[in-house]
Amino acid sequence: MRKRGGCRSVLGMGLVVLAALLSGPRATAQPQAAPIELWVDASEAPRKIFHVRMQIPVSPGPLVLVYPKWIPGEHGPTGPIANLAGLSVRAGDREISWRRDPRDMFAFHVEVPPGVSHLEVIFDYLSPTAPGGFSTNPSAKLAVIDWHLFLLYPKGSDIERTLVRPRLRLPAGWQWGGALSAQAARQTEIVFDPIPLSLLIDTPIVIGAHYRRIELAGPTDGLPPHVMDIVADSEWALDIPASRLAAYRRLVREARALFGAMHYPRYHFLVSLSDHISPFGLEHHQTSNNQVPERFFVDDEVHRRLADLLPHEFVHAWCGKTVRPQGLVTTDYQQEMLTDLLWVYEGLTQYYGLVLAVRSGLLSMEEGRHVLAAYADGLNHQTGRLWRPLQDTATAAQILYTAPAEWANWRRGVDFYPEGALLWLEADVLIRRMTEGRRSLDDFAREFFGSGIGPGGRIFVKPYTAEELYVALHKIVPYDWKGFFASRLSEKRPQAPMAGLLDGGWMLSYTEESNPFALPLSEDVLPLPSSLGLAVKEDGRILDVGYGTPAYRSGLGPGMKIVAVNGRRFSKDVFLRALAAARDGRPIQLLVENDEFFTTRELLYTEGVRFPQLVRDEKKPDVLSQILAPRAAERR
């Protein structure tokens, strides 16, 4: 979920300069006479309800009001329409009846009476109480204001010309942060400047009882203002170590060194620190929404596991938001999106998110290699590769993002993130080898996403097609780039794309030394080797089984529960010791509960508990370390 651009001769579709932001080309429309007035009352956010009132300019006759359905960056029809309640439409003192469209659940039909110039629309947004899905849920101490949750708009509106004047009421004692400009602020009430609908939806803000604003870079650095707005469930979570803050400041400089131009007037990293909200990241033109655990900044291990999140969302400001696949450029929020190029939009962003995390010092070189080893290991043991090519994971993204966790290994998931990263690593290494180090993928990034399409400072969208992408790469180094990607995207390959690692001077190996990036993010899931094909919680409940793996052959399946191991009650230590001892070829005896029925299973697994590592191949140049090395000059 992110951005970038290319030169005019390469991306022949031209610049789509936006008066405000998001979409693609459209017919000219007359500016509306008055803005939509939007009041969002977030004073009851801690109990998960928001009150909304709108005043919408209208003309007499039939009118269709729509709730945003296809949300940019979420790559699917994820607008949480089921959470809209208490809908009322009024013209002055008169209640106006509304009717939901029987074919489009996001559309509401009303008849505007003669002589009426404005409708008042009132509804509540019912926030989820538990983390999960795309919709942000507030905690007791903070919330993210994603404006698309809190508005309806007339169907067919020009979202770049339709102005909205948002107002926000905060809970008592809370503060706000973000890239919006405020006209006035009185205690808990904020009135923002009128803003095009497209830019409003693309500019969320954070609110919270514990807030900190940090200046990362600005005009004195020769850069646009870059700000980190942090809200947290507690004050101590805001105490960021100086060395970590310095790395985030370097991140801004490394991004500038990579892309050259910055296509925004200012940039705000929004960070929400809570264990009670959905862990999530979403990109925007001049903002990113980053939702992480409460200890993210103060706990080295927690930060390490998620250190590439902010870099990833930041890269999207170029790759995904400014320079965007043509199929993702839509004229409103009801039109479906085509996600076939997510291997660029997300895959290239995943690659450069990791590269920038290492270049800026958020991760060490060794940790960057650990991440790549984990990618390769996980993909090598992804049994769904046998039937589903990588391209289909991108095309089917809208159903894979929300697919069940059960049988995920056999189904495949949104693998265009990690596998896309390995594909672009391979392309980078190939360019460096063919040019003997004179050119790299960084040159392509600068030309296609950065200074090659303009000097920076303005928000715009530049669409591109796959063919234009291949032409741009060919200008960096002549090669059959279409064939290169077509074979890796469309063919069913049982193994992960390893050429970038191997030709980059490193080999995948397995040792008993733990790789933290190959372990489950959740602490209550056992740290098991991928080759076993089993994901199990500390209470023995099985989350997933890889098709055709040792766990599958033993008869295990999602939803079952391991009760005992070799005659002893199941526990994390008991199971891990049994795996380590099973190298002699003796099967592990499991007592398994399936619903209310018990069976015994034999698990034959002789590889022990081993984890992926990258080891140096001294016969080849260390290209990978050259890629991960910093580029930005140190500040004096």
C-alpha cells in the first residue's frame, strides 16, 4: 500500500495533475457552489461509536448517495457499509425517505423535493470492538480518523472538485495530528480548511489522549517538512530512544537519495501505539497510517520485527500513490479496481521498504539478510505454489486479503509482497551484473518514480501499464524484461525465486540458530520450522497445515488440537523437544482432539528444529551488501 513515477517519454500516458489528489483523467465538471459540510463527533470513540452529520448541496429530483466501497490502498471492496447505522435524511424539518439499491448495498436513493438546495444526512458509524480486517477500531485512548468511514457523497461526483469542509469533535483531553490544515480549534472542536473529497479521504489523522509530534526533517535540511505524529495508549510508549529517532530521520534522507524528487508539499508519519487496535499500515500521498503494538518504539524485539513498516508505507508515496498502475486509477470510490500489477505496487515497495530500513539503520545488514532468508524459506514451503502462479495472487488480491487462515498454505495468500521483493532483488542484481555495477534498480526507481517525472513538491497521479514499465527498465539496461517477469509471474514454480540471493553472493542454509523473522509474529504460536508444515498455538490448537507436508501426511488439519505428545500432555517445550529428538527416524506419537473425538496420529519428521540463514558464497561478489549499503550523505 504505497507510490512513485517515470519520465514523460517512457510513461506516455502523461501526468494527471490533481487539484487535490487521487483519481485519473475525467471530463471537466463545474465546481460546486458550496462545500459539503461534514461534522464527525468522535467524543465517544472510546466506546466505539462515532456520530456523523452532513449538509450536502443538492438539486431537486432523484439523487443517489453512495458510501465509499473501493478504498485506495486496500485493493478491494472493503468499505465497511455494515457499520453504518441510524441513517436519517432531512430537508429542513422534513424527513426524506431513503431506499437502498437492491443491487448495490453501498447506494441509497432519495428524491429531493422542489425548492430544496441542501440535504442533512445523519448517521452513526459503529466501530469494530476487536482488531481485524481493514476497518480501524479505536482503543480507549486513541483512534485513527479515516474519513471514508464517516461520509456519503452524491454518486457521479467529481471527487477532485467536490469540496468538503470537515469538522471534528474530540474526546475531552485528546489531541490530534496529521497533514490537514485547521481553520480554527476550540478546546475539543476543530474546523479544517475546505478540501477536495479525494484529498480528504487520502489524508487521515490520528487523535489520542497521549500525543507527541516529532519533526524529522524540514526546510533547513533542504527537504519538505516531515513529521511523525504519534498517539499511544500510555505516556511511556512515546519515549523513543534517540538512536531510533535518528534512524527515522535518516530514512527521510535515504528516500530522497533514492528517488530524488518528493511529490508532496509535506509528509506525516501517523503512528498509533496500542495492543487493542488492528495492526495495519496504509499509504497515502502525504501521510501514512501505521498501527503497531504499544511497545513498538521502546522494545527492541517488537520494533525489529516491524521495522520495515514505516519505510514500506513511505515508499508508497512514490510507488503506488504518485505513480500507479492504470487499473488502480479510478474516478470515484465505487468503481472496481484491477490489481494485476500489485507485484509492482506492493512487491517493489516491499523490496525498497526493506532496503531503506537497512540503509537508514532501522535494521542491521544481518537483520536485512535474515528477512530475505525468511522470505525464501516461507515461499519454498508454500505448497500452494504447485497450483497457483504468483500472478493470480495479485489478480485475486481482493479475495486473498480476507481469506480464512485455515489451509492458507495450500490456498496461497498475498505472496506478491515477499515474492515480489525477491523478484525485484533478482532484477536489481541482474542490472548490476550486466552493467558491471554502473547501473542499478535505483536508477530505474529515480527515473520511473522520482526526479525523472518532475522536481517534486506537487501531488499528482501518473498512471502506467506493464508495457511502459518494461520499456522503462529497458532504458536502464537493454533486456527482455517482459519475458523475465512473464515467466516468473505466470509459471507455476515449486521453489521461490532465488537467483537474486544466489547471484548476489549469498546462499540459503539451515541451522539451529533462531531467525527472528522466520518466527510467527504472535507470541502464542509455536516457533516451528517451515518444512514441518504446521502452525500450532501454545494451547495445541492447529491453525494451519501445509498440503503434502509431514504434518499433512500424519492426518493433522486446521481446527484440531494436539492434546499429548509421546504420551505426555502437550506444551511448547514438550513438542519442541520431541521434534529435536525425532531425528533418529522414530515417529512422534500425537493424541489429537477433533471436535469432541480423539484419535492418535504418527508424525514422521526427521529434520529437527532448524531455521533459515543466509551464508556467504565467497566465489561470487557480495552484491547484496552493496545494495543494502547507505546512499545518503551523513549530516554534519
